Amino acid sequence: MRFLVLSGLSGAGKTTARGYLEDLGYFMVDNLPPSLWEALLQELSRRGVERAGVVLDARALAFFGDLERVLDQLKPTVVYLEARPEVLLRRYNLTRRVHPLGAGNLMREIGEERRILGPLRARAHLVLDTSELSPRALKEALVRFLGEEAGFLLRLISFGFKWGPPQEADLVLDVRPLPNPHYDPTLKPKTGLDLEVQAYVFREEYEPYYRALLAVVGLAAEGAQKEGRAFYTVAVGCTGGRHRSVAVAERLAEELSSRFRVEVSHRDVDKEE
């Protein structure tokens, strides 16, 4: 199992980094006492988890007595994030959060935290100063160091407008202008997964409409990927969610699979219209 410890100064980006590590497949736990790390890894290993990580900061100071021994025993990869004091101060002023050491003097707390975490910083395999790093640059630095790729995922969900659009959608497409197989008695019992329904929906005269949808999804997914998003969700809707939306989602998945990792699901295909 690959085991990683993520630590650093409060406000330096640990929460953001934790999210990126989870996108890379790491099972992350926040401030678990070091004496419990071995038991955690044993349990995760039994359940087939291949990557695990612990976020550790000054809030766990009471448990630091075991830290050196456990680091020597388990030999995790240690990633440490820091930033200049004035940058940390500005970030705290923006978020209005209380520092974990909460003694009432923020600059003093930042200095004390730096002192407390000094021994852990000295053990770090990677030290990142995030003062000038964008979230995307932080993600890229982690990916390069770990030698892993998050793998952007394009999610396609077909649905019926009569049942309401998926709340998780980043983009909603309306394919109701395409021919509706619902009114053909031979096609009504079928779904957009059937070739006969697909042939009915994708008539030649409607091809420009479909090609426009394809272009929009491709551009939107590319933009999300460039922004460093882990995934982007496109909802494809028709009236009932059985015919047109299913056929379009399947075709989009097929044509975009050469550019993105694609996952397709059909939310309402089994519902009665």
C-alpha cells in the first residue's frame, strides 16, 4: 500500500491538496493519532485499498510523542505545505477562520505552528511553498511528485424533464427537438439503447442539431479539464428519459471516448412514461 502523510501550516492549502489526493484514489483521514496509523493501514489493506493518507497538523500536537517512532516504522511519503506569513495572514483575513492554535494573536500563532511542525517538515520528501501557487499549479505539483495522473472523467447522465433534471449537472442539454419514438407504437416499448430507436432519432435532417450538441459538450469538457477539474457532469434530457436522451448520451459517450474517460448512466430509462 502507498501511504502518504500530508502536513503543513494552516492556510497553506492542505484542504485543497487533500481533495486532489482523493481524486488520485487516496483514502484520506484527518488528524488520526500516529499510534493508530498501523491499524488503519492493516484494515484498509484487508479491504483492498491501495492508497491511503493522513492529514496531520498542529491540532494533533497531543499525539506527537509517537510521531517519530511511527514515521520510522511505517516510512510514509511526507508532503509538507507552507506559505509566507503575510500570505497566511491575508488568507485568514479573507476566510475569517480561527487558527487551530487560537490564542488571539494570529502572527504569533503562525510562528508557533511553524515551530511545532518543524521536525515533521525536516522529514518531508516534498516541501511546497504555496504562496504563489494557484490551485491548479498545486495539483500539478502533487501529480508530478507522486507520478500519478488523476484522469479527468466526463459523466453523461440521461434523464426525463418530467422527472426533473439531475442536481449534480454542470451542463444540461435539451434533446426534445429530435424525433420522438414515443409516438411510434413499435418503438414506444423500446429504449434509446435499441438500434431501431437510435436510427429513428438520428435522422439525417437532424444531424446538424446533434453535431452542435457534440461540439458544445466537447468544448465544455475541455475547459473543465484545463481548469483542473476531476470530473464534469453533462445531463442529457428528453421528455420521459427513455428514448432520445438515452440514445444521445450513448452516442456522445462513444464519440467522445477517444478524447476523455467517459462514464454514462441512464437515470430514468426504466420509469413508466
